[in-house]
Amino acid sequence: MAFEGLAERLQGTLQKIRGKGKVNEADVKEMMREVRFALIEADVNLKVVREFVKKVSEKAVGQDVLKSLTPGQQVVKIVQDELTNLMGGEQEPIQFARKAPTVIMMVGLQGAGKTTTTGKLAALLRKRHNKKPLLVAADVYRPAAIQQLETLGKQLTIPVFSLGTDISPVDIVRQALEQAEKEHHDVVIVDTAGRLHVDETLMQELKDIQELATPDEVFLVVDAMTGQDAVNVAQNFNETVGISGVVLTKLDGDTRGGAALSIRSVTEKPIKFVGVGEHMDALEPFHPERMASRILGMGDVMSLIEKAQANVDEEKAKEMEEKFRTQTFTLDDFLDQLQQVKKMGPLDELLKMMPGANKIKGLENAQVDEKQMGRVEAVIQSMTPAERTTPEIINANRRRRIAKGSGTSIQEVNRLLKQFNDMKKMVKQMTNMQQKGNKRMKMPGLDSFFR
């Protein structure tokens, strides 16, 4: 995940000051020196670094902070607030047109992931906003871009409007808008051409499309891995074409995160979305306050909840709660839960969203073995329906057969059965405690004490 180096440095620096009963100006000065180094190392724009350090320093040496009961914690809060402000303050939602269709132009250089992001954005708008998008293949200089968008459209079952490479992009967009109106599409996303670098021809073409389509949003797609170059590209596009927001791709990669921390300050345009993986659902709205919280090791509970809500079936969750309560939970149910959790994303990333996860020794290097989860699934799927419902019947012969059928070992089968048995015992104990607690509250004579 992006920001890992920055997060480690900032968390280490702030930890020294967090628990201090007294903080003086020398402490703040030393802390800000470390913060400055951490930001520069993360490839944050130098002007942005200076401004950030100045703001935090001014607030951190105020008398209200230095004389408070928990000055260390207040300084950490100031850093968190300023980090949030640096990235835009609040999440800025997409601006939909009052009268459909909403037109979104996707612009950027070649190699930033523009075409893939166009598909991801369409999928997100359909899923979260119940929109009916139309994708427009307006990159006539790279035939592979048209083919790629058409392939993504088939994969997502979202229509793509294309007229090949022998017609001007402006004419393609004109006809696409006419089709969108006929077929009642409420969002039109235009995948425009990119270049290896910013040039006059590219910018003129984008201006022509803008003039025709009058887009509601112009999203610049930039690769977070390019660091400071991403900020320069954003500045060029904003000055020449005018953008309404930025989409940062590859934020899940081994990047220092400087682009995300600099773009808003330099361009005064918000980061609207971030790409966090290769899958077509790996595009998320950018929340500055959540990202600041994650950088400082405070977790990101809201994103975790949203992932659960988006991927966990509510009816199944209620059904599972009932099975836990009545102790009728089976290995089939366990398998179902495992598959729902996998939909939420890589487990090591989910763990890092938990508050206080940064304090768990070794978690920063934790790599959850997804293959191990696959082996657990294979073991359960190699069982008969009766074995999954009543694992007590699984004797030595059955264990050998299950191990052979799942391509695992008898030891792995034994381990799964033991873990499942331990879990059932724990659930039983918790249920019994809860029932006893309820009975105690309902005992005759005690109710009067609570009236």
C-alpha cells in the first residue's frame, strides 16, 4: 500500500511525543524536523512540505496546547488535521448533471491506466449510484485502446460506443451523445487519447471535445507511482485544459505517496478517486480524513464497514447470526463466510484498517497467505454433505480420503477440524453467558430496582 514508508516514519516520530506529559517548543521543533524529512523522502512537493511544517509548528506551540493536560496527543491531532487539509479536507463527490446525461471526460498521458480506470468508474457508478453508463472509445490513435475498452465493456456488460480509427474524436463524441439520448443513458464516460508527454496537438483535441460535449467532470488520470512527475502532469493539464478532479491509479503499489499529498495543494483540484488494485471493482472514492488516519496508524473503520456492506449479503448475515445463536453453524456456513470475506479484498490490507493495528508487532510485514485460504476451501469442498454438517463422523479413513481429494495433508484436515471445533465451543460459551445474563435481568423481584 502507498505511504508505508511515510507512515512508518511519521508514526515513529509522533509516538515519541504522544505520551509526553509536557511538551515544549524544542520538542515540537525536533518532531517537525523528522516530519519534514519523512515528507521529502515520500516525494512530496518541497513548497507543500514547507507550508505544512509551518502550519503545524504554529499551532503546536500555541499556549492552549503546551499547557494542556495531554499536549502530546493534541500535537498528534494537529498533524492529523493538517494532513487531512493537505489532501483536500473532505471527500468531494462526483457532480452529476441536473439533466441527464452527465458527461465525464477522462484525460491523461499514456500508461497511466486511463482506459482501465474508465471501465472501473463505469462499474462503480452503476453499482453505487444505480447509473446506466455508456463508454465512448475516442482514442483513435491507439487501436488497442478501442479494443481494450470494448473488452472491458463486455466483461462488465456495459455498452461501448466506438466507430474505429478513421473518424475524428469530436465526431465520435457527437454521435455517442446522440445515442446516449436515444437509449436513455444517464452517464457518458469519454475515454480520450493520451500521449507520452503533454503536447499542443493533444491539448487542442481535448479542447475541441470539451467545447462540443461541455462535460460536467474532467478527470485527469495519473499514475501515483510516478511521484512528483504526477504533480507536474496535473499542473500542466489543469492550466491548459482545466480539470475538475484527479484519479490516482496504482495507489496500492510500492509508491511513496507524494503525489496524493501534493496534487491538491499544487492544482487546487480534488483527488476524486483512487485505484487500489487490478480488479474492476478496485476503484474507491478518495477520503482525505480516512487516508490521514491510516497514515498515522489510527485505522480506517469507515472504509472497512463500507467494504463489508458492499460485499456481505445482509440476509445471509442475519441467517448466520441465527445459526450462531442456535449453535447450528456448519462447515458449509464456515466456507460461505470465508468466501464472503475474500470478496472484501486482501486480508493483510483489511487488517491494517483496524485501529491500533500499527501497534501489533510484525503486522507491517504481515502477508496473509491467500493460498492457505484456498487449501481450507479445498478441504471443505472435498467433504460429503453429511461430513460438512456433522464433522464428528469424520474418522481416520474419511480424513485420508478428504486429504487426497483436496490435494492437502491429513495434518491440514486435522487442523481445520480442530479449529472449527474450538470455534464452536467458544460460540457456545458466549451464547450461554449471554443467556444467563438475560435470565438474571428477568429474575422476579429485581425488575423493581430498575423502574
